[in-house]
Amino acid sequence: MTAARPAMEMGLFTFGELTTDPTTGRLRDPASRLSEFIELARIADESGLHVFGVGEHHRPDFAIASPAVVLAAVAARTTKIRLTSTVTVLSTADPVNVFQDFATLDLLSNARAEITVGRGAYVESFPLFGYDLNDYDALFEEKLALLELLNENENVTWSGRYRAPLADVGVYPRPLQEHLPIWVAVGGTPASADRAGRHGLALYFAILGQPRRFVELANRYRAAGAKAGHEHLRVGVTSHVHVARTSQGARDAFYPYYSRYIGQNMPAARGVPLGRDAFESWAAPEGALFIGSPAEIVDKILFEHDLLGHDRFLAQVGLGGLPFADTAAAVELLATEVLPAVERALGVSLPTR
């Protein structure tokens, strides 16, 4: 009998950014930030959230370069929550190493590991690992195909352009799960949505612009998957989130930190902090920024669900060096007030794959 999963899975993730401390003017200490992330995962696990993820960057203003290592530490402090990268920059990684790392995580976590792959919005890993940006898309296509092959087969024969061939090679360890769940993160390009559908892989939309513009991409993804004969396609949504008891309290507390985060960490901002008017516009009922009271967050999740039909929502939390206590309180509200209300509104459980 197929087990049931919630109608809407909900979780959180972090890129591990080290935004400047407003009191000292210095970048946050990476060791203390990593400790905070592990504690947030513990809170999320005990509160009943479903997923915890960490990103991958190779810059001085981010604390996490190896998601699998951080998630292994999280695995030791949690018991139920699923653990995923958000994302693994597959274009500049070796799929064999990626598979082995997450298979090991799966063993350590008692079958809770997932992989989210992407091409990466930041490109510092290309020169770091000796890859040419001109091969941006071709690298991802080839490496994704190899990762899928490794996930399906214990012994692999393969050849390609960007790594040495494999001739009936066994790749170990194998995960506890029959196959590691692989998600693909998409920022908004039709070709990426089409690719995920053709491969039959679950898809995340990283929604930083108007949610309505992702409707066409969701339709393309499902159409490409159906054409390739894939069923049970899954869609997840990721957004920047802060929730507090009142809408105005959430906005007033979060704005200084979020403005600094956008100015320091988002490539398109060019070092310019986000103005308050733009912040309020992004936080409008149909905007991409999830900031407000629990009821307001519920309304926005359900609005996007009507548009996209997604069954997983991941909140990027703690942005801009928001104090840990505020972030922890937001995680508790997501678990105890937002998630139950969304579940009641949707009213059903869905079969697992």
C-alpha cells in the first residue's frame, strides 16, 4: 500500500549568507551561523515541518560550500525532517561524488536525503573548479543525465565530454531509499522547465518576481513530462519568508535586514539596498515576498497554489542576519499556525511516489 504524504509539504532552507552585522560592520562569524542553522533544523523537526535545506556557494559572504557536510550534522540532531541541498551546483560538481555524498547522508539520516540540483545563479564555482562558463548549459545537461544513471543503477557504463568515462563501475555506497529523490531548481527559463519535465524530475520554482509569470512554466513542465510518459510530477515553490504575530510587526522587524540582504547578496542589486516602497510592493498580496502574519502567509501560499498547483513550499528564512530569536519564532509559527491552516484549506493527503 502506498503511504500518504501531506497535501502541502512545508519546510525551510538557508543559503548560509553572512550579511554584515549591523552593530559591528563585519561579516557574521561562519561558525556561529552554522550552529544557528543546525538549531533551526532541530526546531523545524520538532515542530513538524517536513523539509530542511541548505545551499552551496563559494564566496566569503556565505558559510556553506558543502551542503552534504552540513546536512550530515543536521541529521545527527533530527529524526524526521527530510534533508536536501538547495541547491547543489551540478554544473561544476562531479556527479559520482554528489551521489556518494547524498547516499552517505541517506544512510546517516535513516532514508531522509534528497538532492536539489541547479545550474547556479552565482558563477564563482566555474573558475574555482576549472570549468568554462560558455559550457554552462551543456555541463548541466550531461551531468544531470549521469546523476540519474547513477541513481538508477549500481554498476554504470558511461562516457561524456566533461569527465572520464565509466566502464561497468560500481558506485558505492547505495542509499537506504531505493532511489534518492532528485529535484531540479528553476529560476524562470522555459528550457529548464521543459528539461525537468522530460526527465520526470520534481521541480522547484524559485519565485522572486511576480508569481503569475510561473504559470506558463508550470504548464510547460507538466506538458513536457506527460509527453515523455512521466506521471506523478511534483512542483515546489521557494520564497523569501518572515512571519510574526502581526503583519506590521513582521514588516517593521524584517525590513532593515532584508534591505541589506538584497543590497549585499543579490547580484542584480549592484550593492543598492532595497527601498521601503519596493519592499512593500514585493510584500503585496500577489507579490513574491512572504512577509506578514500567519494568516497573511496562509493566504499567499493558497493564492500561489491556485496558480501553480504545487505540493511543497520552502521558506528561505533568517535573511540579512535577522536575529536568531526572530527567525526561530518565525519557524515555530510556520509549523504551528501556517502549516495546519494550509492543510485544512487543501483538505487531502496525496500518495507518495
